[in-house]
Amino acid sequence: MSRQNKKTNGCGCSNIPISIIIAILGGGYWWFSQKGNLDISNLLSKIQQITIPILNSTPSVSSTAIPTISSTSTPSLSSTSSLARNNKQASVKTITPQTPWEKKVIRGIYLSRYQVTNNADEQTIRQRVRYYRSQGINTIIHGVWGNGCTMYNSDVMQQTLGYKSCPNQFEERWLDWLIDEAHKQGMQVHAYFEKGIKIDKNSPIYDLAISRKWIVPGVDKTYVGIDHYVLDVEIPEVASLFRNILVEFVQKYPKIDAVQWDDYLGYYAELPGEIDRTAKLTNFVQQMITAMKQANSSVSFDICHHNPYWAKRYFAADWQKWNVDRVFIQAYNEANFKEELNYAKNYAGIAITDQQLHRLKELIDNDTIKSVLIFPLSGKPEETASSLKRLTQNNN
């Protein structure tokens, strides 16, 4: 009995199964270890909250150094050499100077009415434009009117004279193709009103003009070898014809760059009667230009005429009062070339023939001559263009 009481009064540990003791000890150890881990995790979390933003907003020395020494900002020796070579090549291309010939504003050639149009299809016309471009020419001055008729189908012609155009087997769109190709090649096209207000006996309107008394009395013998007859622009019907033709043209071909009239826009001083027609001619031209500008203000009205003294004295053409846009001095007369050259310096440029190509170097080297126009008297414009290229290349 007494032995049992002693056992009862003890702690009783011996009576607890060993598995329970192990479980209790393991649980305590687990709780302690988790508590410690929780504190460490909280600590790490706080450290991360402090350090990560600082690293992102304020880069270290090594991170700031990377852009400064990158290949973009500071090329390596080999890339520097390559860049230098490329820059040198680019600069050479950029600063290549124009030749004195290329500096001329207009490097033009005249093409008479039939030299491109007759039996020429689209491909032929475009090829011819490219040919002239390859010879260093930047402006084609092509005949669109001459000897009393147009080189395109004209309603004004049909209604007034009973003809729609000059006799010619041309494609109706020839001038559209010419202008389009020239502009693609960076060139200009100027419409040449060849022979101006004069006709000869081969004109399709000669008989009609005689019957209607449109002709100024007398024969114009300005140029040896051909007799011309001057249409009298003092007659209202004649003046209206020219004005309407010009207005129709710049509306029909709105992309044309300029129209040009030459010394045939004038009277011959030796016509009988000794009548001063200067004021009447001035009034006519002024009205014609005004009407053209109202129809298409973007087109330049140019003339290629004799110097102002000669023009007024021998052709009643006081063109200084005409309000034209540009004047090219016609210097076809070798005997007066130096005098004409002095005038040309004050205007848009000079016009010479293919028989005066020996003058070309002098004109190219003269900075005061802004443009040079070439008239192929030989009737062989392609040969003239080829000679022009050869001479301008030799001059460079």
C-alpha cells in the first residue's frame, strides 16, 4: 500500500508514453524555429524595401559608366576610322561644286515645230527629252505656234480660221508627254511662239488673211531669203485671235513653265508708210499678257528679242514697257556681239545660234550671263546638243 502511494506522489513522467514526449519536444522546437524565421523574414522584407528603390533611382558608378563608354557615344578605334571615312566620303559628295556651265539658270535649246512632233509616238518623245537631258540641257524651248497656226488641236483656230492645227501628223498628246517627261527629268519646257505675228505664203491662213485684209501693207524682209507678211494687231479681230490662242494654250497645258515670243513680235521698220506703230504694239502685248496671267498666273511670259534700242528703233518693239517676266537678248549678229553681250548682262540671259558655239566658253566663264539659249540654225538639234556637251565638258 505504502509503495503505491509513493509512486502516486511522484511527477508521473515515467507513466507518459515516450512518443508523446517526443511530439511535445518536436512541437516546441518547431514553434521556436518558426518564430525566428518569421522575424528574419520581416527583417529581410524591410531591408529589401529600403535597398531596391535606392538601386533603381540612383545607379552605381558602374551603371552610369556604361552609357558613357558605349560604342554609340565613344566609338572604338576601328569604328572611329570607319566613321571618319564615311563622313569624308559624304562631305566630298555634298560639297562637289557645280561646273560654270551647270551654274547657268537656263541651259536651253530651241526645237522648231516639226523637229519632235511629226510622226512621233510617246516613247520617241520621252527618249528625246532624256537625250537632251544627258547632253547637259535643262530647258526645251519647243515651237507650239508658227506661220499662223498651232501645233496642237485648237478650238480657237477651228472657230476663227476653219483649221484645228498646222498640217502635221502629230499625236494629240505629244506636248503632254513632253512636259511630263521633262518634269520627271528635272527640266523645264517653254512654249515657243515661233514667227510671232508674221506669216509667209506657205501659211494655211495666208489666203484668208489677205482676203480679210489682216496684213500690214508691204513685205517684211527682215531676214534674207524669205518674205514675211505681218498680221496687223491693230485690227481688233487679229488682236483677239492672238489673245484667245494664248489664253487657250495656258489653260490647255497648265503645267507649261513659260511661253516665249521672239523678234517676230514686232514690225519691220522698212514697211511703207513710215507709220510709228510702237504704242499700238505695246498696248496689244500688254493686253495679251494680262489675259494670259488671268488665265494661268504661274506661267512666265518671256521674250527673246533684240536689245532695247534696236528693238524699238527697227521693230517698233518697246519691250521695256511690255511688262514681260524675262528677257533673253538675241545675239545672232556676230558684228554686234559685244554690244549685245553688254545688254545681256542686265537681263535673264543670251541666245546664240549653233554657228556661234565658238562663243560658248566666253559665255560660260562670264558669271554675269545667267542663262544661255542655243538655236540650231542647221535644223539638226541633236547634233547641236552633242556638240554642246563636248564643248562644255572641255571647258570644265
